Amino acid sequence: MQLDELYREVILDHNKHPRNFGRLDPHDAEAKGHNPLCGDRLTVTVLREGDRVTDIRFEGNGCAISMASASMMTEAIKGRDRAAIETLFQQMHALLTGTGSASADLGKLASLAGVREFPARVKCATLCWHTLNAALARSDAVPASVSTE
Amino acid sequence: MNAPRVPVPGSLSNAAYEQRLRDAIMDSAPLLNARTLPVGVRSAALNKALAAGLPQLRDDLWRYADLRYLASAALGPAAPAAADVLAAAATPLLPARLAGYTRLVFVNGRLLADLSDPCPELDLGAPPLVPDRTRHERFGWLNDAFATDVARLAVRAPLRLEIIFAAVLGIGRDADHPRLEITLAAQAGLVLVERHLGSVGPEGFINAATQVHAGPGSQVQHLRWQQLGDDAQFLDTTQIALDRDAQYAFALLQLGARSARTSLRASLYGAGASLQLHGVSVTGGKHSLDHSLLVDHLAPHTASSQVFRAIARDQARIACRSRVEVQAGRRITRGPVAEGTGRQPAGRDRPAATAGNPYRRRARRAWRHHRRAGRQHAVLSTFARTGPGHGPRPAGMGIPGRRRPRHRAAGVAWRRRAAPGLGAGQQCCPGDIAVTALHSVGGTAFDVEAVRRQFPILAQQVNGRPLAYLDNGASTQRPQAVIDAVDHYETHLHANVHRGVHTLSQLATDAFEGARERVRRFLNAASTREIIFTRGTTEAINLVAQSWGRSNLGPDDEVIVSALEHHANLVPWQMMAAATGARLRVAPIDEQGQLRFEAFLALLNPRTRLVAMTHVSNALGTVVPIQRVIDAAHHAGVPVLVDGAQAVAHLPVDVRALAADFYCFSGHKLYGPTGIGVLYGRADLLDAMPPWQGGGDMIRTVSFEGATWNDLPYKFEAGTPNMTGAIGLAAAMDFLEALGPDEAAAHEHRLLTAATAALMRIPGVHIHGTAEEKAAVLSFTLKGVHPHDLGTILDHEGVAIRAGHHCAMPLMELLGLPATARASFACYNTMAEVEQLDLAVRRAAEVFH
């Protein structure tokens, strides 16, 4: 396993220049995620139209994997409805845990495939997804929180 | 004043000397210009020189110096002369320029701007370094009084400097008092060539003084080259003070001089400071050269070495006397030992313990520690000389009339070595080559490869690279001796303890209780009743919190912790505070990660019931001045619990010397197994505490109505104990003692210093925790790279470190960091691994550019 398969250019780029970084105000839903193992913290804010996520931003700090994963996630899910996001998450989860392969749907997200060779880092990549799920599970704007441990 | 000329050689009485000085004072006032030392300093110095008088033969440090010629010398300042006269006289003497060096030329004490380069570091107006001199440095006082232009330098950036002190005596008064004062800022570097040359007549007298203060991490290479001709009398007083991790290499080249004397005193007052002294003296005729060196190791992990070579022809004499004192930490890594000592009356060679010395208590404690270990090298003095009747003798024979040293310190021995071609014991005087004093590393030098061979786990590869295990703060590896002890117990001795009448149970009990005795000895506790086995530090602290806390804490009572605490020394107290209504107070730290002691003192108040504090910070490596904490707390009548998890493998711990009330540590951070730890508690405190867990071993009698408790220590050991762990821990303590805890700690500190220096050179690296006194823990961050990514990349390069909050989240929050990367060293780590760490961090910086 080569290091550059984990730290691909696209991941390093998203880490250095995260897309959709910041906070949506006002927002329809918010959730905070925390990985106590490495101290990564994320806050996701979402604007919805019915079932569809029209806008999303995230803020926080963490390792390159968690930052890049969150950045790419926000790009991938913007405009999608809940069911499509759930499907994407399932595919992502399968990819990261090594039980599935990259499908065309994943697009750029597939660049995170290298993480599965580093079991200690899988939680870094999934933190944003768990946080997003927690945000979408709520019908009000009261912040939810999730911890990956 | 025209100095009265006395025939040479003459003798000078103290009264005459005093008179000469008085005359010089009267004469000198108008001659000194504004660029000299302040008048107050000068007159105080003269008074001191007068009071000290002339050195006597009975002054041990002066008996080999030849001062007869002083009678004929002028002692006051050099007479003023026009700069062009001085320049004309000095120019033919000046050597070729050294390429790349800034040159400064002083002639008869005057800075000659025309012959010198511009030098922004030279600041004639800067405040002088007013030295603190001893009676033996009386000629330094003379210099304080009579120096004219002072080469006063403040070095901040790397500098190569050539300073020429030329004496063209005979133009005016026949004395010169060259003076050099250097202050190096932190991390500054200086290469200094100091040349003393001149044309000096029989009455010439040069009295030089040098003060150097080297700041933290600074480096100096200093060559002093004395070549003043066969008529010169040269006296020199040098003081060197080295701060943390400062490195000073001093080479002395001494050619000729009718009489020369070097007095050098070095204070290594910052941890990690090191000093190398090298000297070559060559003379002939009836000349006499004398060196008197004093190296004072005030801080731990300081190192010094000395190599002097002397070549005396004809009737010449050369003497070299050296004294090395170790006042604190006493981790001499290199230093001369007594060979032919005996000048110290028995019992006198204790560390100097003067009031007001911040190291006094530690010095005493360390002294006791060394006494127990059978070592005595608090003061090492050595002496070698050559001249008629002083040919070399076989190494180790010592000097006639002096008894052999009883102890040989670790590290280095002074040897008198025969000249090439001369057999041992052969006389060579009056010969051409006489004494060579040199150091050699003794058999006790730390052999890290031999240590590594005892740890089978280290001989493996990770990700195709040799494992560099630098996560010792989390857990250390086990030596074969521990693995074998555990194996032996499980193969041959295991049964339940304290129960059976059968043989095996008795054997197991003996082994287990033997381990308890081993721990008692390790901590120097008074009794095995005070040694309670726990699962680890965490359980030990919980035991005290639950048992002592529950019965001693009430609403509004206070427990003081520090901002450095591991969660294990926070959460148990938070839980107990919630249960009892007590409050937790946090003693703050400064930006270097050191306990702010005054703020801690301010927290002590009549509501304070306990101080619970770490000995060494696991996240930053800070060594907390726990002795001072304990003293202050006891002064306020408050007991102290010490979390020693990170300390025991790296510092000598003596619970009775510390007067700790509770001391907790874990086996697996001490090269022992996991699942075993120790609570030391003072017997009277433990006696008064209720048990915290019920079950087997902790009871004496049980009925259905109630129970009575067993004696200490069993009262606190409910259930079948971890016999395997205890036996492994005892073996680990044996291992550490055999290794030499001081040598191991010094080795670890060298690794820490090297790693710190290496990482600081990498752009973007920030070191967190820069306490004066640190254990071998290096917490750092790399800009733009999260510690977790750093951890993964380093692992890929075979380097195991910890990345995260180190179970000290409040501390991380205080530092404003989500996490840091932490490399922590143990006795088996090597410089190669430090290099591997350096390269791996550079690789990480590359990956993330």
C-alpha cells in the first residue's frame, strides 16, 4: 500500500481548499460530529426544500481525510433527495469498509477508496456522513450531535 | 606612574603588592575612558583585589603558578597612546586575515577602528557583564578595574569573528588588560578566534578576562591562541555560563610565555548544556604554565569533557588542575574522575548545598540516591603536571603521596599517558614530552545496541522499514528478562496466593510478596505495608479518590490539580467532587508548559484538602518541581498525591525523600507488563482509610452481619491479585536498576535534544512544551498537516508515535490545539531512530507540500 493511494492529489486539494466550507444561516437543520479518538470536530448545516437538500455547508477541523471527505460529500449531495443521499452513503460505507467497489455514482468520492487499507482512519472519512445523517434525521433546526466512538 | 622596577626574578610580599595596587589606583583614574566599566564596578573590584591580596603557596589552586615576575610588572592600565602610534606598532605583528571572518583589533586595550572591520555585534556602550568572582579570581578583579576598551559583543545571528589582542608594551606602561564579554542570544552561533600576540618585554604583563554567557541552544566554537613571546607574563580569568542545550567548545593553544596562568570557571546551569575543553601547551626553558579549571554541573543532563596536552622542554613546568562539581541531577555524562585525588577530606565531597541554591534539595536527594547506589562522584578533582621529576607513570598509579580514588565515576577517566616510545614507568625528565592528560570513555558508557538486544519486539519491520518505536509515553516494550520472569512464574510457580497450605501456593505467595518488597526498595518506601498493587495508575488514583476522598472531602472543600493533568488524575476527582460537593482548582501553566508555581501557591487555602499533581506531563514532557509542590502543600498542612506514571522510568523516585503522601504509577510504562500498577501511600493515611472494594484478601473475618478488614496492604487488594503482573514488574525494576537509571535518562535526554534540534529545523514544525526541565517527550505539530495524518505518514515510514490529545483534553484546549504528534523516547531508542523521525516528518511535509 502506497501512501499516495491514501493521500491522492484530489484529497490533498480538498483538504487545503475545502468546498462549501462555513455555515449556512439561516438553516433548516444542523448537526455536530465529533471523533474523540483524534479530536476531529465538524458542524454541518443544511437548507432543504421538501426532501431535497438545496444547500449544505460544513465547518470544523480535522485530519486531511475527514476534511476532504466532508468537502467532497457536500459537493456530491447538493441537490439530491434523502433516498439518493442514503444510497450514496451506503455505497460510500461499503467502499470504505472494503465490502463494495467504487460505482460510477460516487464520482470524486471514490478517491477515498485508499482509506480502507488504513482501518484506523475509516472513521475519519465517515464522520461527515454520520453528521449529515443526524442533521437530516431531524425535522427541526435544533442541532443534533453525533460521535463516532 | 612609573612602576618601580624590581630585579627579576624577585619576590613580592603581600604588603608590596598592595602598595603597588594602591599606586595603580591613584594613577589610573584619569587614564580610564568612558568606554570602560562603570566607576562603581572598578572601585569595588579594586577593593576586592586588595582584600584578596596575592595568592599564597598554600592556596591549593595557585601553588603551581609562578608569580615571581609580578614584582617587576606594572599592574595598572596601559598608558594612553595615540591610535596611530599603536597602529604603527601593531601592524607588523598582525597575522594574515582569516577569510570570512570579521576582524577586531585591540592594541594595548584600545580598539583600533582603522584596523578593524565594522561589527554591528560590537556594542561598547552595552551594560557590562559584571562577573561574580571568587578569591581565586583576584586577577579578574584587577582586570575589572583596569580594562580599557572592552570587546563587548551581543551575538544574535551566526557570526565568525577574529579578535586580536595585541600588546605592544614598552610604548607606555607595561601592562595590558584585554577584556572580552560575549552574550549569545538563544540559538545563536559563534565561531571565535581570539589571538593574543605582541611584543612584550621582560616587564610586560597581560591580564586578560573573558565572560561568556551562552543562551539556550546557542553554539560556540572558541579558539584562544596565546603567542606573546618568551618574556610575557600572561594571566587569564575566564568565566563561561551555559544555558539550556548550549554547546561550547573551547580550544586553548598556548605557546611560550615565561609564566602563564589560566583560571577557567564554567557553570552549566541549563539542562542539556555541554562543554568541551581542549588545550595544548608548549613551552621550554625555565618557564611555567598553569591551568586551573572548575566545571560546575548545576543542571541535570549536562556534559563536559577535558583534554589537555602539554609539552614541556628543558626545565619547564606545566600543571593542570581540574575540578568538576555536580550539584544537581548529577547526571554527568562525560567528565573526568579523580585519579590521584585525596585532596578532599572524607565526607567533604558532598555537593555544595548552600542556602538559596534552587537545586539544593534535589542535590541532596540525588546524593542520597547515589549513596545507596554505592557511587560517589559529586566532586571530581584531578591533577597532572610535568616538569623535572614528574615523568609519566603507568596509568592508574596516581601521583605519589596521594591516595587512590575509592570510586571511579561513570564515563571518563583522566589518564596520564606515556609519550610515544616510552615504556610505562620510564622516566623522561628533564625530557621533551611529559604529561598528556586526556579523557577516555570508560566501560560504563551507555551501549544502546546491547540494550536493544534485550527487547525482542524491536527487531522487526513495519511497512517494510525498521520499527522506530517512539510511543513510549503510551507504553514501553518489555525486555527479555521481564518476559522470562513472567514465563517462569506461569510455567513453574503459579497458584493462588495467601490461601493454600500447599507448596505451590507458598511459592507463588513468596514470589508475589518478593515483588512487593522489590517495589518498596525501588521507591524507598518504609514498609511493604505501604505498597498496594493496583491495575495501574488510573486505578491507584481512583482508589485514593474513592476511599480517602469519600471520607475526607465535603462541600466546598478543594482539591488542587494542575493544568497538565492526564484524564486519570482529573476525572476521579471530578467524580468525587460531584459526590461530595468539593471543588476542583486548577493550577495554571506558563507558555512553556511549566507549572506557575506562584499561582499554585495562591491556590492553597484553608479549604484545600489535597493536592493531586502529575510528576511529569505525558503530553508536554514537563518535569513538575514536585518537591517544591510537596513542601509548599505540607507547609499548608495539605497531603499530596503524585501521578508518577510518566516519571518512574525516567527519574529517580524516592518517596521518603520527596515526603509524598501518595505516589502512583503503572508497570507498563516502566518496561513491565500491563494490568499492574502501584499505589504507594503513607501507612498512617492508609490505615485511616476505609476499603474501597470488597471481596477476598481484603477481609479478616466475615459473618453474615458484617466483616472486619485485613491489615495493610491487603485491605485494599480485594480479589485474587495480578501475581503475574507483579512479578513482571519486579523484573522490570531489576532490569532498570541493572541498566543504570541515570545513564538511561541521560541517553534519553540526548535523544530528546537531538530530536528537538532536528525537528526545529523543519519549516512549519512547532514544538509544544519547552520547559526548562523535560522528560524525553517531544510534542509537536507541523503546519498544514493534522497530527493524525502525520501519525499515518510516520507509521508508513516505520516510525510509531502518538497522535491525538494524549488523554489531556483540557490541556489541549488550553493550548488551543485539537491534537499534537508526540514522540517519546525510552532507553532502547537510538540516534538513528531520531534521524528516521526527522526524515519521516520531512516526508510528511513533502506529501502535503
